[in-house]
Amino acid sequence: MFAIPLAWLQLKRETIRLLVALAGIGFAVILMFLQLGFQDALFESAVTLHQNLDGDIFLISPQSTSLIAMKSFPDRRLYQSMGFAGVESISPIYLGFGIWKNPFWEGPPTSQTRSILVIGMVPGDSVFLLPEVKANQAQLRLTDVVLFDRASRTEFGPITEKFEALKATGGLVKSEIESRRVEVGGLFNLGASFGADGNLITSDLNFRRIFSDRKKGLIDIGLIKLKSGADLEKTLERFKQNLPGELRTDPKKTTNQTQEDFVVGDVRVLSKKAFITLEENYWKESTAIGFIFTLGTAIGFVVGTVIVYQILYTDVTDHLAEYATLKAMGYKNRYLLSVVFQEAIILAVMGFIPGYILSIGLYNLTRNATALPIAMTLNRAILVLCLAILMCVISGSIAVRKVQDADPADIF
Amino acid sequence: MLQPIIAIENVSHYFGAGRLRKQILFDITTIVEPGEVVIMTGPSGSGKTTLLTLIGALRSTQSGSLKVLGQELRGGSENKLVELRRNIGYIFQAHNLLNSLRAWQNVQMSIELHSEIPASESRDRAESMLEAVGLADWATQYPSELSGGQKQRVAIARALVCNPKLVLADEPTAALDKKSGRDVVEIMHDLAKKQGSAIVLVTHDNRILDLADRIIHMEDGRLSSLDVTPLANG
């Protein structure tokens, strides 16, 4: 467009100022990346379990709000649904938090015990999409054998390392959960979430041995698999018609949503998608977390805007006489405005690049330190780049008002 | 008959508003012919610069008639005035070069306003203009690396590179010593004569008055010609 890239040349001429500006923008970009990354990691970790469940329709109690607050319900409903056309198989899932004792504890100040999520399943059923669970679930037929999540937090003890070491000699890691002796029969990979620091899988029988106060007929999640080729919506409609009790739907939800998420009598019926959405919405809307991270992102945005504004304003002020000269030579205001906006966009893109690279490093650091599933995604990179450009355009449009002050009559 | 480059008729100008309104220019009437070199002198505060900014379309004309390059400036739209400015070469008291651009780029900024000059030629043209002002070896320097006289010569190259019919200069020697001041004005004078451009030059500097075809004197907002050829053709 212009043979002389004035915007770039002006920025380049003030090297120190350019570096300060890039540091400031990079900082804002990192702040936004971290906040959005943590938020996504939270939601991601909260639904990792859901995503790895091998089912199409889920039954839960209408009083359950999230994995960390499940209310059990009678398994009669699950067995009833076995009779509906399109249903291939059903599996009950039991959930409970139990106190795990670190068998390799090295004494205070660390704590020997920690709460872990125990998942009970029928050993013969296919409940998880995780290949390691499928390979090892035969072990669960044995009394007091559990599978341990190797992505659990390190506070549970060096179970993975010891398991691998003992396997060579034929030994097994022994520990206690809820004061009951158990053996680790295998490992799998699921990941810690904000709600659960670690996960154990065991059989339904072992689950009731560990949680001896749980009654036999009460389950936490009913997992239903459809026959291949069965229509999800039509099958859900059958659940709506045939389960006993009154049909209730959330009046705030759209018709599409209520097709996949409704309550009949004493169970709530959800498609897999709606089950994931339910968990996400719990963390997004009914905890402070979504708000906090959004606020953090907004603060990063505001900080960035102020920094870019300061830089651009100083730059325009320094060049005011030059801009007035250009006006006197016959350059239009539009040209000068475009110079300021070009500077803003150059700053945004150049500040984004180091911010992006450092954020990837910080994500790795966070992932290793917290076992949270945090990683750079293309969508987030595009979102933050857009935010960075928007940030610079906003500050640019405040700073250009100063350009109007450049009066060519003043320079004679 | 050639159309005059500048035709000023009964131009008055006021600053301020209400009770603070102050008249700066009183019924100025004069013309400048193509190729003429006019030097305007007068004490500071006499309104010389105001008149120059009016001619340069940097201020809007309030009363009277002011025609520059055949175009009436009074009541002209902002766009028209900006277009007109592209055909006038300006030389300011301070050089007013763009500090982030090299000398040839500064000259090229002026060429870019003229879409009729192809981009491929513009650098050559900028460099040959710098050669004409004696800065062939300095074309890639930044303004901060040039002396005061050299900077002013770059400014002259910038003003003249597109062969404007009119060059306006406001005390171009003010920031220069005697020798380089004289040099600068001579370069400007010679190049303008070669291109057939008219020059209106405001100065306090008596040492350059001999370069003028005509000297006009401004005092308290009124014009008195010293060396007038009073409207010889009109």
C-alpha cells in the first residue's frame, strides 16, 4: 500500500521503547493465556471421566449436581431401561471418595492420607474407553484389588514407580483405603481434576467392601449403551415415555436441550453430551471458578490496553511535529490514522509471539506440577491473538485522537 | 497572459473570538507571477507567517479572495485544501524531517503523494534530487546524522522533488550559520529557477535579499512593496 512502511520504521527507530512495549504486550498475552488455559484445564479435567465413559445415555439422580456431589438412586431404573428398544447393554457405576493411605510415606510434614475418587464397576462390563482398564479389568474380579490412576497427584505416593519395580519380582503394591487393605492390580491413565486429586477403579463388590455402609441397590451413574445403528433421539424419547413417574424439564432450557436432558420420576436421563455439559455448567456457573478466570483474563486485557495506549500516545506525541509536517505536505488525516493503527497491529502481533512461546513453556510447567490437562490449543491461540489485536486497536483508537491535534499551521 | 500563481485580493485575517478578536492582516492585495522569487520581510508579529500559512492552504481564508494555482481557497473544502497542498513545496524554519526515515525516504514521502510518478522511479528520483542539493553521499543517513545545513538541504530536496509550481519557505536560514544559510538559499533559488517554480520566502536575513526578483515588506498586517512592478501585466 505504501512504499515506505512508516509505522514499522517509526517503531523500529525507538528500539528500547519497542522492546518495552513488546514486553508489556507479551505479559498481557501470557496473563490471558494462563487464565484461559487454567479455566479450560479445569473444565477439561472435570469432564475427563465423562469423556472416557463407554456409554451413550446416562442415568443419574435428579439431586446430583456434579461428580463431587453425587446422590445415589435405585438401580431398578437402570434395569428397566434394559427393556427399551435400541438399548444394547447397561452398567451400574458407583462413585465415592475414600481416604487413601500413602504406603510409602516418609513422615511429616506431608500428610499420610488423602481423599481419592473410587469408581466401582462390574468387572465384566465395558465401562471405560481406556485400553489399560480394558486390559486389566479382569484383575478386579479378585477381592480387594484396585486399579490406580498414574496421573493422580504425587501426594498419594510413588505408586506408579513402585508398581513397575515390584512387578518384576512378582510383588504388588499394598495400601489401605478407608482402612481396608487393598492391592494395586494395575494402572491406567485418567488424570486429576479440581474435584478429585486421583482416581481408583475397582469392582462393584470391592466398592461395597470399601464403603461398607453403601446399600446394594443404590448406584450413582447408570451407563447405557445403544445398539449400533440405534437412533439416540428416538431412544431418549422411549425413556421419556416409558420410565415411571412425572416428566419434568428445565423451563430455561431450549427444546433441543430438553430432548437430551430431562427428569422422569426419580431419575435424570442425559445423553453423553448433556452429561458433559451438566458437569461443565456446574463448574462454570455454580462455582466461583468461571468468574475468577474470566475476571483474570479481563484484567490481562485491561493491563495490555493501558500499556499499548501509553506507548502509542508517547509515540504520537513525539511525532506530532512530523505528523503536522506530513499534513502540510498534503497527507490526509486518514493516512496518519492508518499509521497509528498499523503500529498498534504490529505491536499486537509482535508482542503475541513471545507471549505465545512463553505460555507454552508455562503450560508445560503447570502440567508437570499439577497433573492438570493444560495445553496450548489452536482455538485458544486464535482467541488470544484476536484479543491482543483488539486490545491494541482499542488503545490505538484512543491514541489517534491526539493525531487530530497535529495542526500544520502551527509548524510555520 | 499567464495566470498568476498567487492572486491575493483584500484578504484580512483575525485571530481569537469575541472581545479578544484581533485583526492580524489588513486588506492584503498582491500577486505573484510564475517563476517569480518574492522575499517577504518585516518585524516579527507583523503577520508574515500568517499570510504564508494562508497561501499554503494551512489555514482557511476568512475574508477577501485568495487564489493559489488558479484555485480559490476561500470556502474550499478541507479535501480540496489538502489536494492543493500536494502541489506546493514547503520549507520550514526547522527542517521538520521525519527522524525515523533515511534522507532518501524523507524525499520519497513527498513523491508518494503523487500517484502519477511510478513507484519504481521514486527512489531514483529521490536520490537524483539529493544529488542536486549536493547530498549524493548522504542519501542513506538518518536526519540525526546530518548537520543543520544538510538537514535543510534534504528539506529542500523534499519540497522540490515533485516540481511544484510554488515553493513557500519560512525563515529557512534561521537555524543556520551565515555560510550554510546562504548556500541553502542559493541551492533553493537555483533549483526553483531551473524548474520555473515561484518562491515566496519569509526572512529576516538581509544577506539573501539580493536573490529576490521582488521584495515586499509587511508591517502591522499591512503590505508595502519596495521593489514593485505594480501589476505590470494586469
